[in-house]
Amino acid sequence: MAEADELEAVIRLGVNKISGPIRLSAPIDLGRSYVVPILDAFLAEHPEVTIDLNLTDGYVDLVGQGEDLAIRYGELADSTLRVKRLGENRRVVCASPPYLKNKGLPQQPDDLAHHECILMRFGLTIDRDWPFLVDGKVQRVVVQGHRIANDGGLVRDWCRYGYGVARKSFWDVEADLKAGTLVELLQEFSAASTGLQIVYPATQDQPKRVRLLIETIGEAFSSLRSELITSRPAVPTPPTRRDRAESRNDLGWSSSQRFPLKQLVAQRIVVGCIGIGCCARPPPI
């Protein structure tokens, strides 16, 4: 099917053109702040391509739902999928300065029992057990709160508006931490980092359009990683990163097929503006 699609595109558009649909999914916050601008630049370069983006913080069955690729946090549990590493991630416990002024600063993980926490729901599971590293051992603290949502963007908004303490991926709150609209808590007890990656079916022949988009996203996140390393404030400082990006040869790409990212990186989302723009609403405290 992939070969037939590519042959049709070559006949209709020429050898250097690509066309057709690409279905992908991404976490809501990460998708809006980072992935959507990459897709916009990709579509500007390849106007015959159609993007079908599913923004969700829940589990997605790639094969069952007919998606070409997904961007996911965490380590891969499904061995039937292939992986292209985008970088490292860690979960950050954070709150707004007005909330902390009113409720106080937790000094130990157990102090969170006395705080209003904002919780994520993943399917039927509510993320109440927050892991911390105490004296070299993982300690889980059960937290409580009156706000629960399955939308990571809403959880971040509630946190910025001063409704409580949230546990978010570093990529989602990096701009807020840098701007001071959120403050990282209990950093010295931060648990180990996990991965951020593209996953895609191993048994599926990828059309050229999908391979190019995977490469485009990989190159864009490589640039973003470099920016985070050079511009990150003293707090927070994630664990040492390992560049485990896979070789393009694993996907069978030649250097002539690389997507030119200079324009993409130049118009790179201005993540700080996106991350800060929603903070105009004053905290309710």
C-alpha cells in the first residue's frame, strides 16, 4: 500500500513531491506547544500532505486505530513498535508563587499530604501516587485534591492559576519555570528521568511522507534539546541527558531525503510566548 501511494504521488506530483494522509497522536500539552508548529512548517513545505492529529493524554493503540506514529513519554513496553528517541524527560512537581505564598512551601514529599494537589487521569487510573527519591530509595506519596482532569493542558492551567500543586512533564512547564509563573518543588527528591520518543509500527511499510515527518520531528526536537540545555535556568536542572537518537539509516533514509529544518527552527513556536500567554488570568487566591 505504501509503495502504491508513493508511485501515485510520483506520477501525479513528480519525484520530489509527497502527498497523502499522515495520522499521528501526541500528548496534549506537548502537542500544542511543540508538535503543532512543526506540523505547520511541514505542511507549508508539503502542501499535498494531510495531517490527522490526535491530541490525547491517554493510551493510543497505534495499530488498532490506524495511526502511522505517536509521540510518547515513558519507556516503551510494546516490543512490536519501533522507536526514535527524541530526548529525556522528567516529571516536575510545581506550583504558582501565589499558591505557595498562601499555602507555604513543602519541604519534604510527605508535606504534600497537607496541600491541594491537581491530579491527572489516564483512562480509568488517577495519578495519585507520586514517586520521589528519598535516601536513594523510591518513596511514593499518595496525594489528594479537588481537581482531576484527563487533559494535561488544563492541569497546567489550574496550576498556573494557583489552584494547587501539579506533577507535570518538564517539557510541558519549562517555559513557565523559566518565566517564574511556576516554581519547581522538592527538586532534591526528583525521581529518575524517562524517555520522550516517536513510536511507530515495526511491521508497517512507512510511506516516504511518514518517514520525512518522523525525521522532521526528530531534527526539530534535537534543536529544542540544545536550546533547553543552553537556556535552562539554574532551577530546575534535569539529570544529565544522553543523546540516544537513532541513526536515520535505521529507517532507510538517504541524506537527499532530509527535510530542510532551517526555516522550521527559525520560526520555532516561540514556546515561551505560548507557555506564558495563558497566565494573564489572575490567581484566585
